[in-house]
Amino acid sequence: MVGPWVNLAGVPRLLRVVLWITVALLGAGALAAIAFTRGEPVSAIWFVLAAACSYLLAYRFYSAFLAARVLGLDDTRATPAERLDDGRDFCPTSKWVVIGHHFAAIAGPGPLVGPTLAAQFGYLPGTLWLILGAVLGGCVQDFVILFCSLRRNGKSLGQMAREEVSRRGGMIAIVSVLAIMIILLAVVALVVVNALKDSPWAASTLFMTIPIAMLMGVYMRFWRPGRVLEASILGFALVLFAVVAGQWVADAPQWAKVFTLTGPALAIAVIIYGFAASALPVWLLLAPRDYLSAFIKVGAILALAGGILIVRPAILMPPLTRFVDGTGPVFAGKIFPFCFITIACGAVSGFHALIASGTTPKLLMREGHARLVGYGAMLMESFVGVMAMVAACALHPGVYFAINSPAGIVGASVEKAAATISAWGFPVDAATLEGLAARVGEHTLLNRTGGAPSLAVGMAQIFSGTIGGDRLLGIWYHFAIMFEALFILTVLDAGTRVGRFMIQELLGHVYAPLGRTSWYPSVLLTSGLIVGGWGYFLYQGVRDPLGGINSLWPLFGISNQLLSAVALVVATTILLKMGRGRWAWVTLAPMAWLVTVTMTASYQKIFHPDPRIGFLAQARVLGEQIAGLPPDKVAQAERLIFNNRLDAAVTALFVVLIVILIAEALYEWYRIVSGRKVAVLQETPHVPTQWAEVGG
């Protein structure tokens, strides 16, 4: 047995060796085709093969090494779900449901939007980072942090930092994580709002998924307990119906008016949803919605991979574009460091550490399940990122830049945009842009920044090339929008619940009952506080004249990767205390890379003289221009100046806090390694499991 994904038990050893050598050679050949093909479009099939072979090898060998040598997973230990089962947060759950929940919770806008935005550099840098970064960094972080939390009654990342690093470092980590969490959730919510606003088809479809998820929760808990397959089939069928019904809503004037929502109205709706998802019992909305979303997500990505194999689209974007010099229209900045903060969740994501130390460890029935859930789910997310890169780069480059570039750069009319983009060397005409928008059922696709619409167009073209042709392009486009929004909202609800746990932990030091996760007054109060925090930034982003993405997405990338550095600092400390110092490089190496990238990006975003890159430079330029602006533009300029200065201050705060935490950790490591301090682990005592062997 080599793992639940790659079970070769009973296969002769020689045949297994030949099989794995074949997989390795096929993967190496596919990566070589992606990296070295020049002068002609490369087939998308190579991307699927390169990713799949790399993941198979990584799961079979590297994750097995981590599980056995580095962590020492022990299935004889009772997990928190067994010892602390309360029916609300600690719930023993099948590993297949847990991986669905975990994958749905971690797979937010990062693996979809990040690769799509980073495609402006060409397909090569982002694709290599998605595969290698995940295998050596993101999967390791998720797996190790999940294991550490599992051994500590599901404690949060901040709690583990306080207990294992130092009390001062732990408090810094808790404050840092909470502040970063607020920014992360605001940005993921903003992506949803930008994708759904003024689209009754998309908004009504997504709205219908909420009662569908609640129906599944009631079905599995009361009507047909344990009938997971039945509930899955029912939920999947209802979601497909919701996509088709969305077109009926859009075609009915009275209903279209109800679901044609502005940005501020959608922001309020998302805030209300976030509060409900945090306060309601996990079995009623969070778990069934995430499980349902996982079915849609995995199904859509596998269907996309299958469509790529059938349609075999050519990758029309070059491996490297002219915008590697930092002058990109989608966002400004060079490949290093901005490719590595723009693509966050698909390679390495600090947000995952919050889920791995929040809801997920409270559900696992066996320690051994952590390998599948922690390492395996991240591999699936990386594959999502690769498929997003393929879908974006299979678009005509002129169409890609027309959708993703803001009006201030390419113009607000299709004629102006077509002329500007053609001058860059990516020819496109106005008729092409207008015709594509009409075929997908939208008024316009121009200036739809944020990555989600262009990805949906790319996916729709691949799907329609398999089934339905142009006549189903609109259905496929809105299915892709729903698919993306489900990705994002599941991060929002799971992240809000994790943020609620963190606030309860802090307030518990002031008034003990507030620290009890099961005390409902505390649940309501802390849910309101965390939602109010990210809701403020969401609403400001919605009102931002540039759409919010331009200012908040770089901040999202920096804060997300800084959070990953925090997680890897804690993981390294715990490995040293476990006496596994010889293996500490598995977390130390990706931590060093992320610190280098994020510190460089943070410095440039604060102090770079180019106003398209530096927050303070942009604020200064706007301040110089404000005197000559007409009165109706002054308020917008003042709002942009405030937003840029706030972004600079928040980035600086994050950097200072993380530097202090790293200094605390380095001192702790020195004392442990030099023998000046006896390493004391804060693990819960070993309690033998009372359960029989669990198969699922």
C-alpha cells in the first residue's frame, strides 16, 4: 500500500519500479516540452501530463517520507474528534468527506485568479512555480501544520506559536494572523462581488447553492444519516439545475431585476452570509456546502482536464511576454518577486495553515488520514492552478488583455482597447470582443479585472469544444462563474469560522466564557467582530474607483505568503523540539524562500518610485494632481490616496510583526540546538483509540 490514491498492493516489485520510472520519464519529458518549446504554440496536453506525473511521484515518495520519517503518524492515538466529540466543532468524519471539506475550504481565489493574472508574464514562470512550489512548499506546510494541530487538540496556529515558540512570539503571531486573515477574507469576498455584480444569471445561481447545501446537511444528519452518496447525487443534480435555472431568471425581466445587484448590495449580502456561516452549526451549512463545493470543484477540474485532452487546445500565450520587464497592464512589477506573490494558493498559501489548524483537525478520525487530507488536497489545488493557467493562456492574448486590463490603461471602449492592445503586438479587433461577450450572455467583457471572467471564458471555450459548441457557450461560461464563486465562498465561510476561533481565544484571556467555542453568546459576538473587520475592507474595495483588486490583490499576496512564513516557522520549531532536527530542512527551505520573496515585495510595494508599483508613490502622485481635478473627481482621488497609504501602513505592520516573530524563533532554535534549553513539547498525552479499524 503506497497511499489511497496510488494503491499498487499486489503488483510485483519489478513492475512497480518500471511503472514509477515510466511516470518519472513522462513527467520530465512533459516539463521539458513546456520549458523549451519555442516558435510554435505548445499543446495544453503537456501541462496536464507534467502536473499529473509530478503529483503522483510527490505523493507516492515525498509525502510517504514525511509521514513515516519526519512526522511519525500514529493510527493508534485517539484524535481530538474521538476524544472531544461535541457535535458542533469536533465531529468524527469520514476521511473522504474531510478531504472534500478541506479542499473546498483551502481552494479559494488563489489557484484561479492568481495564475490567470500572472499569465501576463507568459505561461512558463507561473506553471513551474505552481508545480514545484506546491510539491516542495505548499503541500509540506499543509501536512505538517495539520499534524501539529492534530497532536494539540486542534489548536490554532497562533496558539501553537505561543506554546512552542515563546509567549511573546505567540501573541505577535496571533495578532499577525488575525490581521492578515481580515485582509485575506476581504480580498476573496471582493473577487466574488466583482464576478457577480450586474449579472442576474450568476447571482441567482450562486444564491440557490445556499439552500441546496443546507438541505444536504439536514438530509445527512436527520433524514438519511450516513448516506453520503445519496446526498451527493441529490446536491450535484440540484446545482446543475440551478445553473440552467439561472438563465431563466436572467431572461425573466421581473426576476432579473431582483438579482441584478450592484457592488455595495452584493457586499452586504456576502457579509450577512459570512456571519451565518460562522454562527450556524458546522453540520448545517459549512461542512455540506464545502463537500458539495468540492464535488463541483473536483468534477469541473477533472472535466476541464478531460476537455483539454479531447480538444487539445494550443497555448497561444508565449512562454515569456514583453511584460517580464515590470510594465504589465494587468499589474506592474517584474517576475521576481511579483509572480510568486500573485500566484499564492496554487503553490504555497498561508491561509491553508489556518484551515489545517482550525476546522480540519477537529474532524479527522485517524492520524494517518492527515497525509491524504494535508498533502493530497494541496496537490489537487495545485492542479486547479495549472488548469487555470492553461485556460487563461489558451485564450487569444488580445482577448486576455482586453478582459484583464483596467480602463485607465487600455481604454473604456472596445475600439480604444483593441487599438491599444494591438499596438502591444497582440492583434485583436472590436468585433471579436463584442461578439465573444454576446456569445457568453454578457453585455461586455471589457475591463473585467480580477481574473475570474477571463478564466470563465477560457474554461467555457474548452468545455464548449467538447459538448455543445457555441450554442452552449453561455451555459458553460456561467457554470464556470458559479464554479469560481463556490471556490471563493467556501474559503470565506471556513476562514470566517477560523477567525472566530482566534478572536474567542484572545477574548478568553479577558473573560473566560468568551473563550469557549461552544458558548453561543460568544459565538455570535466573535462572529460579528470578524465579519465586521473583513466587511469594512470589502466595502472600501467595492467603492474603490479602480475596483479594489489593483490595490488589494498585491496586499493579499504579500500577507498570504507572510502568513505561510509564520506557519513554517512554527513547524520548524516543533520539528526541532520533536528531535527531528535532521529533517528540519523540509520546512526551513521553503520558509527561507518565502521570507526572501515577501520582504522584497513588501519593500517594493511600499517604497518603489514607480506609482504603478509603490503605494506611497501613487499616493504622492495623486496628491500632486488633486489641485487640478474637477470637484466630482476630488473625492475619488482622496479615497485612492487614503487606500494607498493604508495599504502601505498595513504592509509595514505585517513585515515588522513577522520579523519580530522570526527573531524570537531564531533565538529559540539556538537555545534548543545548543542545549541551553530543554525542549518541551506541548502535545496532548497519548490516548489509545477506542475505535476499531476505520476504513473511510
